[in-house]
Amino acid sequence: MSYKVIKISALIGVLFAFVSCKAENTSRDEDVAVSHTRDVFAMDTYMNLTAYGANGEKALDDAEKRILQLESELSATSETSEIWKLDHSDGEAVEVSEDTAGLIGKALDMCEMTYGCLDITVYPVLKEWGFTTGDYRIPETPRIEELLRNVDYSEVKLDGKSITLPDDMQIDLGAVAKGYTGDEILEIMRSYDVKSAIVNLGGNVQALGKKPDGSEWKVAVRDPFQPETDMCVLEIDDSAVITSGNYERFFIGDDGKKYCHIIDPSDGYPADNGFVSVTVIGKSGVVCDALSTAVFVAGTDNSPKIMSEFADYDFIVVSDDEKIYYTQRIADNFKNISSMPAEVIVID
């Protein structure tokens, strides 16, 4: 790995278990300290939203509506969604909503900025491996090569709200949809003058401001080798913390090898480039979401190039030889509770 390494005595780890999401009522303003919570099942995941203050309940009502609206537009598996219509358009242009067009535009930008390590057109390959249905299998090499001929994000044509996919190409926004949704939820919170809120969208954690008592939120990150165990606790405010890992969805093949759901667009196989987990911390949920997938795919050899393009974001990566690397700016913001060695990295 081509990083400049500074060794320290701290130890850390990665994914998400959500902790300390509920602030104690220590604020001098009782209205601000009142918490409102909402549980929502959408986008195939359980979500928990917490907002503080007098307008918290109204904000949660609108946030829930927004989540369900985005799910209806962005799902790749619902036959009534705009993504489904695009994926079955037979090469014809499709007019979509502002949400869908905007998010596809953001996703294509991230595909370009990550040198194709993120590619939203890899969806047919993902399906071939059975990750969309649970009918897992190891495809034959000729079949993967056939599907890869239609994997190329640069062939997606976006003209305003009109989108055209080449015949036999399909897209999936799973690598950016929850991050975008988190961003939208926090915008709703701000519109109701909510100053303190935190949302957990199935592991994607995004915080608005600080806790009502003025302290930072605490978010636990899971051990990719023991996913039931937390490895470190990060302290954050006004930030997203999003992880991709090989322990989230995977199967063990007849060959005894572990295959995860994150597909490498370069060869059509589950990414196996040296990382088992990647966490990204930053202001934009959609960028963190995209980067967690892209850096995972890039692996030890190519990730520094991507990280250097996103200097405003921080990273925690866990290698397959059980070592942890994290960017220097967050060194004071996490508490290690793991047994793995950790090293601070400086991206040149």
C-alpha cells in the first residue's frame, strides 16, 4: 500500500453499530432536549430517525414521506420505479423525475472521479451472482465476460431529465441511494429549524449538528472479522459515517471461498483487492456512500489515488491481513476497542 505511515498505539475497526444516538436531557432549553424518534422499513433496510426540538415530530413525518417517495423512484427491483423503467427501456430515452436525474448525474460524476471503481452499470453482473435474489452462484467465466460488454457508465446519456441507456445495459443506484436519502432527510430537518438530529439508515449514519447537550455524537464501527462486535467509537457532528464491507452480504462457494456483493467492474467478480471494510466520514452522505464502495473496489494498490482526490473526507480501511489504516484528521475522534494494530496514514 503506497501510503506514508505513522505508527501509533491506538487500535480500531469498522462497519456500523449505532450507539449513543439518544441525547440525555441536559440542555437548558427543555424544548430543544425533547427527542422524537421514528422507525421506518424501506430500501430493504430498517431505519431509525431521531430529531430533537419542538418541530421534531413534524420533521419526521415529512422525512418518512420523503424516504418512501425516493424508494418508489430509485428501486431497481420494483416494477413501478423509474430505475426499473430505465432498465427495461430497450435503448429508448426515458423521462424521469428531478430526483432520479439528479442522483444519476451525481453517481456518474462519482464514477468518473473514482476512475470507474464505482460503476452504476454493473447491475446485471450483480444479478448473475445472485445477490439481488439470494439465489447465489458462481457464474461461468464466458457469461461474466458477456455481461461485462455492457458495463460502462460513460455510455449512460443524461440530457436534463431524459436518460438513455444502451440496449441490454442496466443501472442500480444502491451504492448512492441511502447516502442521498440521508442528505435529503437532514435538509428536511433544517427546514423545520431542527438543530440536532441523527439518522441510521441501515448502517449509514448521518448526524445534524451536535447532541442537545453540546457534546458530539458517538457512532460505533463494527469489526469486519467479528461483525457482532464493535471495534471503535467515532465522535462526530454534522457528518456522515458510511461503511462498505465484505461481511454485509456474501456467500461461501462450493470452492470454499467467500464471495461478497461488491462487484469489481474491471473483471465482474466480487472485489478482492486487499480490503475487507472501508468507512468514509464527511459532510455529504451521497459522496461518502459512493466512496465507500469505490475505495473498497480500488483496494490497497489504487485507493490512495482516489483518496487524494477527496481531501475533505476521512477514511478508515481494514485490510484482509487484519490491519487498520485511518486518516490523520480523525485520530483524536475515535476510541479504539479492538485488538488489531492500527496506523495513521497520510495521503500524498
